[in-house]
Amino acid sequence: MDEQTSRWTDVELLPEWDEEFYDVYTAKKFGKWVMIKTLKPEFRDMPEYRAMIEKEFDTRYNLAHPNIVMINDFEEIPGLGRCIVTDDVYGDSLRKLIDQGRVTVAHISQMRHQLVNALEYIQANHIVHPPLRPENIIFTENIGNLKLIDVGFEQRPSLSRREVADDIYNYGKVLKEALDAVGSGDPVLRRVVRRCTATDRSHRFRDLAQLHLALEGRSQKRFFILVAITLAVMILLIVWLLSPWRPEPIVGTAF
């Protein structure tokens, strides 16, 4: 057995994490658990798909976020071809948790914060990625951290409004499915879901910053009202101090 073969052991396909063009595996590299993403057999010899996986590696290699699976390497693995090698994220997908009725309030809380933070990071780096779905959201086994496993395949100078809007819409769909699974009637989150997935696009959140405020039970309108009131009070105070009715300065008494 040569070194290239012996370095890889316990290779196992993970069907629930498969993507349209890729198979996903868990394996040990020199005894350390990792995950492997590679082209499905029918695409491995096609130049356009080989270029696609190489481009995804280049796009994701420099990304660093606590809620995104990190890429470690891109190498040839016997029997699998060219593979993206990532950190191991052993745990359960949100899809599996939903199907097995194991979604908890803690999972919802992470979707409320960590998931939106990850989407903000992806958008800030102008990464084009597949639609958000329960299959690519993982909760690690021991700590229960939320991780995205399919975070992008192309980096652009900017994202279109449609791409930003699609993230918000898909977030609403995923959140609704998780809320339904746990039987949560949280009024704030249900309002967020309705607005994210509103049929009329003009009624949806404009961006992730606005979504963040709504998830905290706040709104930009309320924020601007408070700012306006504060500014008005400051202006009135300045006008009063410059007016004839301002208080006279206290003059010290000589003894």
C-alpha cells in the first residue's frame, strides 16, 4: 500500500449531504477526521466541472468564520479524484433534526444569531452560493455549534440585489420549517418569517442588517425615531442656551 493510499482510511459516503454535482464523504487523513467534497463520478472527467471544483476551492480557501466549515486542502484521493478537504463537522444536519423531530429551542437561537452572522460574512465577501437549505446547516455533535457546509463557489466584485434578497427569502423558509418542527409560536420570529417570504418583494427586508434588527424585536424605524428625538432635544437645549431667557451666570460674592 503506497503512502497516498495509506493516508486515507475510513472513507464513508454521506448521502444526506450530497449536492447536485458533488458527493460528500467523511474520512480519516493520517488518523484525523476530515470531510471530503468531490465531483460525482459522472462529472469527474468533464473539464467544465473540474474547473468548477477548482474555482470553488479558490473562492473558499481564504474564508474564515466560526460558523463556516473551513477548507484545508485540495488534493487527489485514490478512487475519488480531485477533492476539497475540509474540517470535520461531525454532527447532524438541520434536515435530519427536522425529520427526526429533534429540533430544539437552542437550535432556533443559533439560527437567529449564528446563521445570520454567517450569511452576512458571505455577503460581505461577495460570495455567490447555492440556496440556503436545511441540508447544508450542520449542528456539531458535542458543542452543538452551527456550521454551514456549502458556502459558495464564486467571488464577485459585488452581489446583485436579487442575490441578497434570495438569501433573506431562503432564510425565512428554513426558519419557518425549523419553527414548525419545534412547534414554536414565537411572535417575533413568526413575523420575521412572514416578512422574509412575503409574496410582494417590496414587503420583505431590504438587507440582513434590517433582518438582524427584526430578529432582536427592534426596527430601523424605531431607531431613527429615537435618534430624531435625541437630536431635537439637543437642538432645543442649544437654542435655549443662546436665547435671552438662558439662566444668568452665577457671579461669585466678594468678602
